[in-house]
Amino acid sequence: QPLRPSSQARAALLRGLAELPLRRLELSSFPLDRKVIQEVTDTTFLSVLRSLERLQELLLTHNGMYGEVALQLVEALRHLPHLQSLDVSRNKIAYQDFNDMASILGGAVKLTGLYSQTYLI
């Protein structure tokens, strides 16, 4: 069952994540839609991701993420110096958006999940 945390709970989680020296992060079933990405809190989801400079592996599966949100996400991630892999399986990312994500990330980050989307166009 997907998590449905309140905006206050999401903000608390994000504040906690921002302070950890994480190398691997799995946020499967954590809703990532436009509202969550653009939510105005003292700590935004994208700003937290940008701050995880040691992050090597990120798993964002079953998040309900679609193209626009996924593209904003990779823009935030592309400057992480140690990121090696991003798994976005079981979301709603169209083929063209997935390819655009791969282009933004370049060859340094292994992007997986294209053929396991729940919605393809």
C-alpha cells in the first residue's frame, strides 16, 4: 500500500534525510507527483535530493511519477557527483520522457526502469 503522509510528515522526513550522509536511498511507494515536488515547505524534496552529495544509488519505484515530475527530478540529480544509479521502475514515465531523463543524466548514471513502467505511450 502506498504511503500517504501529510505535508507536515513529508517535511519532517525531508529534514531528517537532509542531515544524513546517505549513499543509498529507497523511497518506493512514496508519492511523487507535482504537488509533492512543488510543495512549499521549509525543505523541498528537490532541495533535499540536491544536498545528498554522497548519494550513489537512488530507488524511486511505485511512486506514481510521470514525465514532467521525472524530468524535474533528474535536473536536481544531475549535479550529484557520486550518483551511479537511478531506478524509476513501476512509475508512469513515457518512453520519450525516459529517454530525455537519460540524456539529462548523461552516461555516468545508470538509469533503469524503462520497460517496467505501469503506463507507456
